[in-house]
Amino acid sequence: MMMTKVYALTAALMTGIVLLLANPLCYAELVEGQAVIENGDIGKAREAAMRDAMRTFVERQVGIHVQSTSEVAMNMVVSDRIITRSDGYVQINQIVSGEAVGGIYVVKLDLTADSQKIDTAISDLKGRLEAIDSQNTSRSGIQVAVTGRNENGGAKSTADLMRYVQSKLEDAGFRVEINDEVSAYMDSHPDLDSVAVSAEIRRLSRNTQEGANALLRGTLSTMSVSREGKYAKAMVKASFELIGFETSTANSYVDLFTAVAPTEREAIQKAENMATQKAVEALSQKALKTVQAEFQGGVKNLKMTTIFYGITNRSTQGEQIRQGLNAAGCRIIRSSYARDGSFRAYLESSSYSTVEELKNAILQNVGMGLQEGNENENAMGARKLYFTF
């Protein structure tokens, strides 16, 4: 009789194991989230704290599947996707507690994650990024350079965040390269708002563009770090700019982000991640709109400066240049003679798919022995075309 009971119990346990293995593997965990209470808005803080708990939980679960340190950036991108879509990935079983602790709202959630769905999301993103890398297309290229500043104004490493920006932009369909030279220059120059520093950053990136047509540069500055009870609170300023090489377009993003965590380091990291995510998502959308506006039917809307050297007769050669530019389908926005005697024309053209095509059309239509000039790598600002008689 005893043997019969043992066999029955064993059979029941085996049946339970088989049923568990037949279902998607799920993980349950009790997770805490925190958020700053701004302007006394408890409801908004409660929602933010719940999102914080869910993101913490999702990042832990994604981290189980992403073992390599080189894949940390992909971990963050996958987490972004899951938090945005959420359906089926994470389930809130219970709101265990929620209360205001000073100026911070703290919530505890009982959460369950679907491991299979998360694994599929990671595999899908890996496949997408690998497919993008293997494609030899004319997709728009963007260089990335991000620097960090601690609360004392000193430079700090942002290597993981740069890889995160790279993965976010690649996921949006761009070709992306990290520009180490520009990053090093930004690290060594504290006054990044200086006109001279900004111009030098643009010059460095333009001279190392390697097929890219824009630079996304960003600075993450820790503005303040403080303790409130057992929690640390950090405020980070995000200052990002998307700069075109072949046009004069520039889009910027500036905002402040505050995060709460058990330690100061975690609070700063959380605020930096939030700031980077919002900045890149905002600017990648602007970049897509800019690309759509610049490319219409395979042609590019170009705005750039052309410089003509070897002017010996301003009246005759100046008029020939204007007529030639007009014949090449260019509209002169403004023009002038520089102190060195060169003729400079800032123009717009919507007739060519590349700058090289525009240059050849100008050479052909201006004539009079006009030749391609030597490019001045030390020139500030956007890319320019150089010609000489």
C-alpha cells in the first residue's frame, strides 16, 4: 500500500514537471521602484515609480539572456522596446505597497516576466542589427560622440552610453560609427558651448566622416547629487545636437532628468540612461524627417558654400560663375568676395544625389578653365566645395 502511494506521488510530481516544461518559462520577483515627487503630484510620481520598477525588473531579466559585456547596449535597447510595448512581456501580479517617503514615492510590485518572449525579442534585435550591418546600402550615416561630466565638471567615461546610442540609431535604420577623435576632443574641453569649440568639433568630424553625413554629439552633465533618507537623488542635464555635414541643418535637444536609487552611483546612471534614451529618440525622429526632406526621388536638397580662387577679373569671372551656377540648377542664397580675393557663394540645389555630382556640374557649367581646388581641412563649419581658375 505504501509503495502504491509513493508511485502515485512520484507520478503526480512528474506530471507537474512536464506541465511546467510545456509552458513558457516565467520568472516572478518582488521589485521596488522610486520616483521624485514633483510639485506635490503624487499620482504622477506613483506612475513614474511603477515604470521604474518595471524597467528594473525587465533589465534584470534581459541581463540573464545577455551575458557578454559588449552586449550591454543591446540590453538597454531591448528593455526600451519591452517597456514601450509591454504586452505579454511583463505582468503586474500585485501592487504590494506604495507610499511617499519625504519627497520620494516608493512602490513595490509583484511582477512576472515571460522568459520566452524576452528571449525572442533579443534574438529579433540581434538579427535586425546584423542584417543592417551586412547591407551595402546608401542609408544615411551618422557619427556619434558623447562625453560625460561629473558633479565637479571633470570628464567621465561614457563608453557604454555611446554604444547604446549607436544601437538605438542602428535600430532606427541608420549606419552609425563612433568617432573616438571627436569624443577625445570633447573630453578635454570643458566649455563645449563655446563657438570656437563647436566649430572645431564640426571640422574634426567632417574630416573623418567616412561616408557619414551627420554628427550626433552629446554631453551628459551631473548637475547635483544628494541624499534623502536612505535614497540618493541625482539630476543630469542632457545636451545633444545633430549636425549635418553637407547642409547647414542642426537639431538640438536639452533637458534635465532626475532619478532616485539606493546609491549615488545608481541614481546617476539611471538619470543618464533616461536622458540618453529621450535625447536619441527625439533626435532620431528629427533625423528621419530631415533625410526624407533631403531625398526626394533620389535627389538631395543641398545647401553649402562654394569657394572660387584665382579671380583676376571680378566683373567677368564673377558673372560667369553666377551664370554657371544658375545653369547647374543652383540658387545663390548669398555671395561675396573675401579678403583673400576669393568669390564665395552659399547656394542651394535640389538636382543631384551626391555632392560629387554637384561639383562636376559646376565645373562643367562654369567653364573658363575652372578646376577642382584643394580642400581646406582646417576650415570651420559645414563641408565646402573648392574651385580654382
